[in-house]
Amino acid sequence: MKTYSLIFSVIMWKAFVKAGLYNWTDKQIEDADKS
């Protein structure tokens, strides 16, 4: 059970980082369009 929760948290962490990167990229593109 411990291994399962560890794998689960890693997957969640990766998804969280990926979402953060997408949001950051969108912001950078928006800023570039504004200038």
C-alpha cells in the first residue's frame, strides 16, 4: 500500500508541474502578444 501511495503522489506531482508549466507558457505568450 505504501508503494502505491508513493507512485500516486509522484503521478500527481508530475501532473501538477506539467499544469504549472502550461500556465506559465500561456502567460509568457500573452505577455509577448501585449508588447
